[in-house]
Amino acid sequence: MDPPSTLSDDAGTLRADVARHANEEQRSAFLANRAIALLHSNHLDRCRESLSALKREEEEGRSLHHDAARVALIDAALCMRNRRPADADAALARFVDGRGATDAGARATAQLARAQIAASAGEYAKAISALEGVGAACATSPAVTATIVALRELSGDAAGADAALEAAAATPGAPTTLALRAAERELERGRAAEAVAAYERVLSLGARDKGDKGDEDDLKLADAGLVKARAVAGDADGAERGASEVFEALLAARGGEAPDADALEETPPDSVLARAAEVERRLAARRGGKRGGGGGERATRWKRRKRKIVYPKGFDPENPGPMPDPERWLPKRERSGHKGKKKKQANVRGAQGAGASDAELSKKEFSGGSGGTAGGGGGVKTNAPDADVMDKLLSVGVGKKKKKGGRR
């Protein structure tokens, strides 16, 4: 198969051979995925060209019904990248009023996107209107209801938030979580009597589904909340009876063992412990360890392989002999046994330089002869200079005379 870059041209139009062999669904998927990839890579101009190709496919009737929602969402996302929230909302509104009117799922997706755009722009009333227009599929959703309540509180409409929560809790088929949150809100507002009625309504909502862990937890919370609401309302006897029932249920769940109140306060909830165990398991998997359900088994670590020691040729490790000189790597001049070379010194007595001159003068005296006597036998010293000395004195100054004057 060809690389993705060769399936279409720069304008986002599929090649003729690819469009000929691909069906409508594949062709729409190619173009939509290319537009989404260009949008995430911040190539907005090329994404706009691919979006135009998708719109041409839609106008010519070659796109499927669910592709219209994808085109509207890509168009809205492109407008948000260009910081044009009004155009993004208008694109989604056109889809909701047009082809989205017959598709509940696509309409809900577009309405949720419009609510997010309005909420990010600070238009809480517009966001609430978009959420209320999602449809019956999400009318009893705890997440949607909680978002509507939070938006009404941000806009300063606390009464509207209470009314929205109560209306969602009173809807047939609504989960017990909504009724429980409505009762908790009444208690937080200080309306203890209304909170007691709300908690009793939670406990009386239909048959209790024992197989649903979430409903069982909500009912336990409702029992505890009812005790607290009765105590706040001043019904001490009712609160005492409710507390006794809750304590008996707790004893039955623990096999008759009475719980320690201090230990219960210090023990984190099961949800926190489960979350901590999940985080620890992920960290252990990232480090390369494997943990079982309850054994805490760690993966065996790799043992470092010992390298074989290579000895010099002819060396016997069992009979190593004398230890080598520890100073063998030092220069010879830095070793402790190095003495260095001694210079020859002349035997000189007296002042410095006097020995050589006295010995020379003792051999040569100005007596006219080698023996130092005049005439050969008298022993009388004369002042006549030696012949060799006279030759040296006469030879000084003999040579070429330097021409006078310099270069002209």
C-alpha cells in the first residue's frame, strides 16, 4: 500500500486510482483522518483545504450520514484554533438544526461541544442551554447533571442549581446517585427536614439491586446521612435508632467483630486504597517489576556476569612470586632508589678561581726561559717577557682594516 502522503494531493483530493478502488466509507475516512492529522500538526491552511474537500464530498452526496457530524466537529475545531468561537458555535448549530436533527447521538455530541465552547468563553447561560438540549439520553447522566449544577452556581443561580438537581433525581430511571447528591446538598444548605425526606426517598427508591456495588454503597451512605440529618433536625431518638441499625449492619459485614473507631478514622477509604494499589502496580510495571495479587512477587534481577581475569603470558596465579615494584610506573628521577649522576669536582684550595691561575703562573714566569731562570743557571729573575706571550701580544690588532666611512 502507498504511504499516506501519496493518497491525496496538496489540496486534499484523493488520487484517481485510490478513489476508484475505495468505497465511500473508506474515501471519507481518508479525507477526515488527513484533516484531523493536519489540524493536530498545526497545518491550518492545508487542514482547511482538506475540510473543503470533505464538504464537496458531502454536497455531492458521496459521504455517509455520520460523516456530517465529523465534518462539523473538524470545522468547529479549526475555528477554535483560529480563535473564532462564534464561528465554531455557528458551524455546530447549523449541523444540529440540519442533519443532526435526526441522529440523537450526533446531536448530543455536537451539543456537548457547543457547551464546552460556551463554558470556555465564560458564557454560562449558553452552556447550560446547550447541555439541556443534549436530549433524553444524557438527561439523567450524573456527569451532565453535575456540570449543569456547577454552571448555575458559577452564574450565581443557587436556586436553579437545586431545582436542576431535584428534577434530575426525580426523573424515572435516574440512578440513586442523583437523589443522594440532592439529599447531601439539602443538608449542606442547612435544611435538615428536607434532607431527612430526601434520604428517606433514596432508601425507598424501588427494589435494591444487591448485585450492583455502586447502589449498595449509595444506600449505605444514605443510611449514614439519614442518621446525621435526624441528629441535626433534633430527632435524637430517630438518630439513635438509625445509628444502631448502621452499627448492626457493620457488625454483620465484619463477621461479628466490633470495629475500632480510631482505626476506622485512620483507615483510608477502599477507593483510595484501590487507587493507591493501581498506581503502585503501574509504577512497578514501568520499572520492569511484576507484582501479583497478594504475594508482592518481584521480578528477578539480572545478575552481573563476572569477567574472566586475563593474566600475563607465563604468569602463574598460584605462584605469583615477589610482588612487583609499586614505583614501576614513576619516572626514574622520582623513585626513592634513584641517586642521579655525580659531577667531577676539581681539587681547589683557596679562593674561588685561584687554583688554576696559580698553577699556570708557576709554570710560566717572565724569565725568558721555560725554567724560569735567566741565562740558565743563575736563578735570578728578570722582567723579560716570555716569547709566547710576546707573539700573542703582537698578533692582537693584526687583520683587515675596516674602511672608513659608511654607505653613501
